[in-house]
Amino acid sequence: MGCMVFSLAMLALGIGGTTLCVSLYKWRVIPRIISIFGILGYIILFSKSVADFLGYDGSFAFFLPVALFELIFPVWLIVRGTNTAPPGIQKP
């Protein structure tokens, strides 16, 4: 039971995280490479969660891309901040 609840939580995290990263990519709030890394990581997490529901046992290595994104993203925000200028205008 506990494993299914965890898989359900990771399924929701995969959907929400992908949505966040697509928005970050679209609005260029952070560098696109970080957004793309997040999108790919959350898609992998979502796929692993679906596979868990279907009975396939996956490795915890599938959590690594999301874990790296969730470490890189806040550090980037603390150190560099966001790009709040409209598209086409660079920050000084």
C-alpha cells in the first residue's frame, strides 16, 4: 500500500514538475538548458511512476535527473535570480 501511495505522489510530482518546467522554458525565466533538464527529468519520473503502477519494478536511478534539477534550480535562483525583462531585452 505504501509503495502505491509513493508512486501516486511521484505521478503527481511528474505532472506538476513538467508543467512548471515548460512554463519556465516558455517564459525564459531561467536558462533554457536548466528548463529542458527539468522537463526531461520529470517526464522520466512520470514514466517510472506509470511503470510502477503497471507492475514493472524500476531502479531508483530514474530519480537522479529530477534530484539534480531540484538541486540546481534553487541554487540558480539564489545566486543569479530570474530574468524578469521582457523577451528580446537583456538584463544589464
